[in-house]
Amino acid sequence: EAGVAQSPRYKIIEKRQSVAFWCNPISGHATLYWYQQILGQGPKLLIQFQNNGVVDDSQLPKDRFSAERLKGVDSTLKIQPAKLEDSAVYLCASTTTWGTGYNEQFFGPGTRLTVL
Amino acid sequence: GQQLNQSPQSMFIQEGEDVSMNCTSSSIFNTWLWYKQDPGEGPVLLIALYKAGELTSNGRLTAQFGITRKDSFLNISASIPSDVGIYFCAGYNFNKFYFGSGTKLNVKP
């Protein structure tokens, strides 16, 4: 089966510009996660979707970050306006179901964002 | 959020040596996980541990779920050059994954 797809793979922008990332999870995976991974750190959860509903966005800087998963399949994450400290790899991940205990989480390759 | 302390931060070893890394938390987890991340890629699951005291192997990798449910370790035996990468521990509770800061492994041929 195809893995988690993300695009673009790399993006360089100047501060105060806007940027959007796209993720297509594994077919049939109901739960989708966006993580921010700053260099030298582990992934940090930004937002978690169950189908097309948000179940946790407590760590999302909502003044500049937004995300949606309108049809419960693919998802976009947007930053507007970007700051220097947003430079990171943005990882998308998905799992099969919700609420039935642990299910393996599959990651996409990530989008590396550089803000100048 | 729940924080995981992973050590060491980095290791430089000779090919053929064994490696050990560990992860501790102030919180109890239902599942402990170990991932490897190669440059330019997302983390890939190596081993999942489901109950306290569990010892699980995957080839040259062995991991254990601590008795207190607050810690885990990963051992790699007879390291080879392709073991190079960043290893992350993660704890899982109620549909959420919490990651350590990673151990960067360098293997000299």
C-alpha cells in the first residue's frame, strides 16, 4: 500500500510570508497528525484529526497556524505569517482507527521549511 | 505535555560494538515505542512494547518496557554502518504519541 504522502518536500520563504503544506494519509486511515520537528528535537504534536474533526489542537499557535481536513482524507497545514522560529520539518502521520488502543503510526517524509 | 528524557544525546561507536540507549518519563505509558529516523525521512517504527516488563527483539535490536511503565531501553548488538541515524523513543496513551529528543548514532566502519 502507498505510504503517507507530503508536499512540498522543501520550502524556503522569507519571514512574514505565508506557506501551506499538504498531506495525504494512507488510504482508510481515520486519524491524522501534524507534528513540528525542530532540528535536534523529537516531533511535537501540533494538531490531531479524527476523520474531518479536530480532536486536539492545544499545541497549535492559532494566531498564525491553521489546518483543515475537509473531507476526512487529505489535509493542509498553513502558516501565516511565518516567523524565523517556524523553521523546522513538518511531519504528517496517520493511524487506522480511534479509541481502540494502540495502532501503528505511519509518517510521511516531511516538509523541511526554512524561514529567512 | 508529557515529557520524555532520552539519553545519550549522541553516540560515536565502532562497527561491531553494542549500543544501549534509554528513555524515562515522569508519566506512565500504556505502550512504549522505538523509532529510527534517517536524514530526509520520517520516523519508522522499529519495536512496539505493550506491557510492563516485556522484552522484545527485532533482529539485532532488543527493547524492554520498564516495570514501572515509566521507562524503556533499546539495545543494538553488533552495530553496522546502516544503523547510523537518529533513534527516538515514544510513549503512547489514548491516541497520543509523545516523543523523546532522540539519540544520534554514528558508526565508524
